Amino acid sequence: MCGAELKSLPDGVQRVARVLQEMGHPHVPQLLDDAARTAQQAADALGVTLGQIAKSIIFRRKSDDAAVLVITSGDRRVDEKKVDALVGRTGRADADFVKARTGFAIGGVSPVGHLQPPVTLIDRDLLRFDEIWAAAGHPHAVFRLRPQDLPGLTGGAPVADVAQAPAPSAPPGTQLATHPDTTGGAA
């Protein structure tokens, strides 16, 4: 992406694109026609499985008010007890905290390009896939990557077990109730 192309993109997408370019990442952010504020919306727009969406969920560490970024698969929910065991006690982050620490609005939080580097954990369940997609700084923007790219793109963040066990499958002809996770957006 050249400088002129970058200037036409929203600020958060420009920041993500610059980081990806500086790190030699082969894929640039793509703008979607519709917003992808949830992992399901992103998966539908891209024609991929829900699990291939890397959700970027921000928590607030209680001891020092640090942002904690958990990157997990779109079909998994973060297990806060597992996160707390690794980084110390955390709580939910509100929209103002997310925007102030990351520079991104909820629904567009990227795993890279944060205003203040967060404490980052990468869920091992993402490694099930050859290719995943993450938010690129705006609810309409995503970028493609391989799960194994995440530690390098995030400054060496560890891969850990931070997701709840998958929900059981519904018997044929029934549907399980779902609760969308919108705290971090598509990625």
C-alpha cells in the first residue's frame, strides 16, 4: 500500500497498515462493504467459518490498569479465570478505556497498532486454522494472516490456553442459544 492509498483510509486502518507494512506482512487491510462489529458478521462478510475470525478482546488489569489483549478464535469465548491466572486479576474494559488504550473503537480492535502496547495473550485454539482474519482498526476493515504470524506481529506474545471449552453440539433439529461476544469486535 502506498502513501496516497493509506491517506484515504480511516486513521486506525492507516496505523494498522503501516505496522503490517513495517513488519513485512504480505497482506494489507481490506475494507468490507458492511461493518463487521461481531465475529459472526466478519465471518459472513468474508465467507469463512466463525472460528477463522481472530477476536481481539480487551480487558483491564486491576493491579495497574493495563490493557490486556486476548486474541481468540471467533467460535470460542475467553475464560477470564485462565487469563487472570496468567496476567493477574482483570475486569471488563469499557468503550472509553478501549479507545484510549488502543486507539480503536470496539468492533475494530486490531491485534496490532495499539496506541499503548497491551499485555497480549494468543489463544492456542487459533492454531487449528491455516488462515485467519483479524480486525484492522475499524469495524469495516480486516486483514488476512496465519495464526503462527501472531506472536511475531504482537511483539512475542505467548500462545496459551485462554478459551472456555467448546459448547456441546446441538442434537439434529434443535438449536443452541448463543450470546454474541461484542466486547472486542470482529477480531
